[in-house]
Amino acid sequence: MREYTIILDPDEEEGGYTVTVPALPGIVTQGETVEECIARAKEVIAAYIEDLIACGEPVPVEKRRPQAITIVAGETAA
């Protein structure tokens, strides 16, 4: 069992989310809801890993989790 972080980026124009997996380059999917995004990400990750194994390639392991931090831009420190 492998664990991977997925990033859900809201799509302001189309609605829903674009989903990426930082530890697995090239994986991009989308969904209208968070639940749909999770389901699609699981499917794409499974297929990606299956392809790597079939080609004899190593399967990446996520060693460090990405962090999301919100900052206020445009203000100067006092």
C-alpha cells in the first residue's frame, strides 16, 4: 500500500478541480467534487504504478509531503 499526496486546484473558469500528484510527475486529472477528484486520482495512480511495474521502472515513494501555506502578499513587515 502506497500513500501519495494529491493537490486539488480549484478551476475558477470551468468549476471543479484540477488534480496533480507531486510525487508522480505527469499525473493530471480533474473532477467536479472533492470525492470525484479522490476517486479519479486513485484510478490514475493505480494505472500509473501498473505501467511503471510493467516497464520494469521503479515506483516513486513520497518521502516528504508537500505543504500548502497561505500568506498575505503586498504587506511589508514592521
